[in-house]
Amino acid sequence: DVYKRQHYISPDVMDSVESKKALFRETFLSNRQAVMFDADSSAPTGEADAKTAYVNSVLDDNDKARLFSDCWMDAFIAKRCVVLPEWAEDYVPTTLTIDQPVDEQTLYQIISQHEDVVHVDTSQMEIIQQMAIIGPNQVGPVTLLAGPVTIYQDESKLEITLCKPERYYRDPMVADVKDGMWAGVMMDIPRGTLKEMGYDPEQVDGLANDYRWRTDEIDYARKAHDQSHSTQKQVSRSDDTENITFYKTWSWLNLADETVDDGNGGVIDFPDEFKLWEIHWAGGEVMRYEDGNVAIREASEIPFIEWCEYRLPHAEHGMADADIMAHSQKTSSVLKRLVIDNQQMRNTSRMEAVQQNLLNPRDLLDNEIGGVVWTEQIGSVAPIPTPELSPMTMGVLQMLDMDGEKRSGLSSLGKGMNSDVLRAQNAADMVERLTNAGTRRPIQAARDWAESFLIPLCQKIVKIAMENDKRSRRVEVSGQIVMINPQQWSDKLLSMSVA
């Protein structure tokens, strides 16, 4: 209703966040190489370039543009962005049909035409014995194979998961997650996906979603713009598509003091030693794989990588761009609402009327433009004077805009939204210098993101690849397509710099 008081919200937070995202996108998602591995005289020539190319390939496989954009949104609104890089093993079965009987050597020549084959299942093939020439003037039995053969190709890859800030938990007593005693993340994973990941189907069928998190304040606010949070509850799903609340936790523990069920009524014996363990669990119980092993394994480090724009020393949480701009947005919203309310009152002012002289009071309530009010006496209806808008209002709004620039460190000129600089007939190089000066603090934040987040992420990608990736990959290095194999890299060359 236009006649009610305004609920206008000033877009100060959105303006600051989107302007910084645009600057970050131009810096890290353009053709420029933001970070790269440093060359080392002790390493083979071209290894640093190969690692940089490999990391770019992995980031592209994980949809780098969307990953980075969502990371910045979390950092600028929800205080920090968190990613979890992991090696996801995946072996895809393919069935080949051998119509003509062939010997074993010919069979494996056919299989070798397929890349990354890690296992061959010939249990369904038919074994045929026949006489054939096996040497000069010599005839003997030869074993031939025919029928379906299943090959398993290695489709494993490095996955980078962007964690929801409200579902990421870690030791609050330390400023850096690497120094913490524990960290974990909660995920909603469909039941069928958990079975594909190799967990015990019988155990997975007994799990359920943790509905307490449906009322999470941050998650609700994130989906409040279209009420998708409330409508999602009413969406029915089949058993395998139902989401399960699943946890991954890294913690320093002495598991010899803990009682872990092996799934057969017994207890698993762990070494009497204080170590870092990776534990997968759901529904208050440790997950088990199809082969009966529990989802507990020793880890070398806590793998989470996080970044906060405004870090506070010795504290888990810092501040986000939304935190420092929220005060300006609230004040600007209130002031702009008063301006709009005042203009509405002047255009549709309240009326003073003598009730007995009105033929139809509805004429005043509807207040139509160009309408006629019928009265029995002239002067029975008169407008109530509306207070004048304070002459300081526009100056206060301008002051708030300047205050917002000081808070965010991003000037209107740096955002490309100040046309007055052109009307002042400044030289082109002067405009460029003013623009660069107006983005000095956001550029410093971008450099900090490169040093504190992007470099550790790239180094972690290379470490995981050297431990797990056994395949050769075609990548572009210095304009040429070359084959690289992470298993052949030196483990000493991991230093990086911001280019």
C-alpha cells in the first residue's frame, strides 16, 4: 500500500559487497595469473610451470568462477569463507563384449586402448580350449576367451567443497585452524549418494536428517528472499534422494581410550597414541564402509582453508564487509524512509473535514487523483499542513555516503559510479590515479586473499595430487600441450608468490 509508511532498505551493504566482488573477479578471474609456483634450481626445468598449470586445471574442473564468487560472498557477508579440498576416489565400470575368441595377450591389447584402467574383471568370460599351432611343427592346446569383460577406469579427482559458514565448526581457542585441536563440517548428502560413496547400505538406510537445523538463522536469512526455506520442507522425496545430515571431523584424539563398535558386536583396537584422526559420522555413530571397515583414518593435518577480510588477532572470528556497513545502511534506510514518507504526505496530505457536511466520507479515504469531494458547505474540507523537509536531510545523506566509503575503503570513483570527475575536465591519467587511490584498501584485501587463501589452497592441491593422482594429464604449459604426472614431482618445490 503506497499510503503506508515506507519500508525502503538502503543498498549500502549490497553496493559495497558487489563492488568488491567485481574488483576481485577482475583480479583473479581474468587472463592474468594471480599466483604461481616459484622456480627452484634443484628441481627439473619447467616443474614450477607444470604445477601452476595443474592447479589451474583442477580449479577449472571445480568451476573456479562460481567457487571463487561464492567464497567472496561468504567472506564479505558471513565473516569468512571456508573450503575443504579432498581426493575423491571414483572407479567407473565399463563392459566390453568380445565376440570373437581371443587369447589373453590380445585381450589385454584391446583393454590397453582404454585409458586409466585399474582393474579388469574376466569372471563372466567364457573359456574356450582349442588346438592351435604354438611353434614350428608343434600343435598344442590354447586357451581363448570370449564374452563380456568389465574394466574399471580411474575417474578419481580432487574435489574442492565450499563449506557453509554456519555449518563449519572448529576449535574457538585458536586464531588459525591449523593450530586447533579439532575442526569439522556438517553436510546434507542424499542417501543414495552416501551408498555410492561406499558406505554400508544397511547403516545408511537407518540414518535420518537432523531437522533441528531447519530453523538455523543464517540459513533461513539466506533463503528468505524467495521463501525457499519454508517451501523446501514440504517437498517429498524418495528414500534414496532424502538428505542425510553427515559430518566430517578432524580431531586430535587417543582412540585407545574410546569405544568404537566394529559393526559386529566387537570393539576396534586403536594404538595407544595421541594422533590426528579423520572421522566420518552421522546419527551419533561412526560410519562403516561396505567391507566392514569404519570410516576412521589417520590424517597428517587439518585440511580446511579459511579466510576473513578483517581478521582480529587471537580471535576465531573477525569482521565482514557487511558488519562494518550495517550501521550506515540502517541509518540511511531510516533517513530515506522519512524523506519518502514526507513526500507522500505532501502529495496525499491528510484532510480535516466536518463530518456532518460530507455527503460521502469515502471520497476522502480513497483520495483519488483529480477526485471530487461533495460537501454541503464550502470550507468543510481543508488539508492539514505537512512539515517541511529539513534542509539538512540531503547533506546528512551525503555524509552517510562518505562515511560508507571510509568504512569499506572503496570510493565511488573506484566503483566507477562518480561521473562528476569527468565534468571537472580532469586529465585521463589523473582520473586513473584517483581511481587507483580509491581502491587501495580493497586491492590490499585482494592481495591478502591471494596470500592467505589462494596460495595455501594451491599448495594443498599439489600435496594431495602428489599423494593420490597416479594418472598423466594433458595441460598447457607456456603455450604447449604437455603430459604431466604429479607422482614425478619433487616434494621440495612448493613455494609460491603473488604474481
